[in-house]
Amino acid sequence: MKLKIDENLPAECAVLLRNAGFEADTVCDERLAGADDSVVVSRSQEEDRVLVTLDLDFCNIRTYPPSRHAGIIVLRPKRQDKPTVLRLMERILMTLSTRTPTGELWIVEPDRIRFRAG
């Protein structure tokens, strides 16, 4: 599975995913830092990558229908410090072992993951 880590997440998120055997690129590595959301999501679609982000705009299924994407994973931590975000990434890794986000929106919170198909 291929994933794209948005610029609002620590680069260590990509490292965690790579260490677990996934292919993970960051928006910054691709020189897309500061790019409009439409550019980031378009690139993710072209590359068939699951977008992982803190950006709540991607929760809007009318603007970003999950069925048109390899998947969108939005993290909703209570705090956005690095240790908290990395703990949520570890939850994602556990879930990826049993489920794929293809065509789904995942909203990852500290105590649950909500799945939305569409």
C-alpha cells in the first residue's frame, strides 16, 4: 500500500509506515509544501496513494468523495504534539493489518476510528 503524508504531520509518520513495510512519501519530500489542497489530493489520486492528514477539510465527503480516492485518513488528536500524533499513527498501523482504506474516509481519534465509505 502506498501512502502520502501531508505537510502538517511529522516526517516520523512516514518513517513509522516505511518501517512497517508500507511505501510512504511526504508532501514535503515531493516539494508540495504550501500547495493547495486540490493539488495534494490530485497528486495522491494520480499516484494511487492514501492521503494521511490532520486537515479537517478532507472530512468533507462532498468535496472529497472517498470512492474517488485510494483512501483518506484524517487524524483527530486531542493535542497536535509529535508524541500524540505518533501514537495515533501506531493505531493506524494496527488497523492497516486487518483493513484497507481503499475508497474510504477514516477519522482516527484517540479512542476510536470511524470509517466512512462512499
